[in-house]
Amino acid sequence: MQNQAAIDQVLRQKTDAREIPGVVAMAANGKEVIYQGAFGKRDLSKDDAMTPDSVFWIASMTKAVTTAAAMQLVEQGKLSLEAPIGKVLPDIAAPQVLEGFDAAGEPKLRPARKEITLRHLMTHTAGFCYDMWNGDMGKYMEKTGTPGIITCQNAALKTPIMSDPGTRWEYGTNIDFVGKAVEVASGKRLDAYLRDQMLTPLGMNDTGFKIGESQRKRLVAMHARGPDGTLAPIPFELEQEPEFHMGGGGLYGTAGDYIRFTQMILNKGRGNGNQVLKPETVAMMSQNHIGELAMTKMISVALPYSNDVDLYPDIVKKWGLSFMINSAKTPEGRSAGSLAWAGLANTYFWIDPSRDVAGVILMQVLPFADGNCLEAFAGFERGIYAGLDAAGQKAA
């Protein structure tokens, strides 16, 4: 990679200055890894250096993997994008819309005007939300004693929706229901299905809901950024024996494993010698599935966990199955029509099929959309495109 030293410098400077604790970044084209770097510490209270095989909670980067697994079942006719998903998941066959609260503070609910489909779930247009970006949901959960999604308790999924299906984009627990649909359609628990049909075939052997012994030795500590900007390690671990596996955010894994997933998308469904999805399925997943709707700014009501999220505020963002799609070229050089998303602890990826490049950058910092983490990501991505452009000019 022509720009290796420049990217190294950006990431090393961020960790040396303790603006971020530690980082692993990796980029690849369809054939090979073109950049990899690991800087800083796994845990600021210990001496262990970050290594390329360090294990991170990848949080919502799980969503693309769960959705890809569900699309295998769509290919087989075991799931349908269009049919009411209530036939598969009776719990959401008759969703209720939360319309606020009455004078006594009781939730006001009404039946939804439309049934939820798998496509609604995959595109965050079913009406489900996350309480950290929706104050009304926080209030509802408190009033009803509903546990948070991160508990991985089935009761956490028993929430109303915030709008009628198909009427607006709102980020939420949708992909946890996609994971449940995978279980019903396949007859396997989500961890087993993902392992057998997606992770093992792609050689993603360091990725799973449960942290194995070998992964634990390489596990990166979660860090919280205080109001003064300083970072400190905090105790954090997802339930290791969950009631349900969180298809929307439960996976732990490595940069090397996730790069394999992105390469599978670049290679139209093929990875590690296995065709896990049909080329036409990958093409469909990469298209806008929300029509005239657009991704909106996510306003945080839980500042320890997330800042406001407004990625590329000047660019209209659409949603595929299940990726953010930027409708114009980004300042870093990412082509219009690329696919991307992120995880709560500041893990990020992008896939740019038109330039045949993908990148993954992993950190473990709360809150999400941290300024320093986003700067590291932008510097890494800019460096990758500068290297591609330089190589292109040389070839020309």
C-alpha cells in the first residue's frame, strides 16, 4: 500500500496523544489485504499492546452479518421480504404505535395501520427505535419495567413502535427481530446458524456471541470518555448466556474477520472459496430500499452511550439490506453508492464496490460517534483513497 506510512502516522499520533486508547485498522480489495495497522493499548490500565488479532465488541456491525444470513433464507424461499413477518414472528403480528402519554403519564397506544415486513425490519422503517435516541421509548420502558435491549432478555423486545411501518426511517431494534426470524426459518439458534452458514464458510473463526478462551486473552477493554475528555477503562461485557442472541449487536470479533465479510460483499457473495450469497442477492442488498425516505440525524438522550449521530450531514443517506448508503462522494473519497455502518463502541466499516475497496477500523470507546474516533476513521479512510489514487496515477 503506497500510503502505509501516512496512515500509520495518523493512527499512532492519536494513540500516542491518548486521544484514543488503541485501534486496529484494516483495508482490502476483493483479492487481498492492502493495509493493516494496530496501535496503542488494549487497556489503558495495562501494558498489553494492541495487536491486529485483538478482539472487539463489534456491536451494530453485527447487523450486516445477521441480515446477510437472513438473505440466505430469502434465497431459499424460507423467508420473504414482502410478506407480513407476523406470520413468522407472532409477537409482532399486531404492532402498537406509541403516540405519547396521557395526563397521568400512561402510554397512549394505537394499532399500527400496516403490517411489518422483513424489508421494513432490515431497513429500520418498521417503527422500532432504540431508547438512547428516543426519549419517549425511555419513558415507556421505565413506566412498564421493560429491560434494555443489551440485557438480551426476550422481554426487551416487547416494545411498541414509534411510527407506522414504512412511513419513516428510525434506527432501532429491528435486526434483533431479523435474528429471531432466522431462528424460526432455519430451526437453529442464531449463534449456530451464523457459525454454520456465514462465519465458518468465510473463515471468520474469531467471531461469535460468546467470548472463547483464546479470544478472551486478546479482548480489548471498553473505555469511557469523561466530560473532560480523558479516557478510563470501564467494566463492560455482554451477557454470555443470553436469552436471545442479539442479531442487532451481539457479536465479538476481529478486524481480520470482518474484512473477510466485506470482501465477500465486494466479491458478489463469494469468500474463502465459498459462495454464501448469490451475486444478484448482494446487488439487491446494495440498493436503496427506502425510496424517498432518508436516514435522519440521531439525537442522543443517553449521552454516556452516544453523542448525536450525524454522519456526512451534507449528503443524503439511504438504506440497503442492511447498510447505510451515501448518495454522493464523501470528503474522504468514498464513492457514491458505497455501503457502511458502525458499532456503538466506535467500530466502523465501509465497502466501496465501485473502487473495489473496503475498510474496517475498531476502537472500544463510549460514547458512540466520538470526535477523536471519527477523526481516526476519517484519517485512515483518506489515506486508503490517497494510496489508491496514487497507484492509479502510476498505472496510468
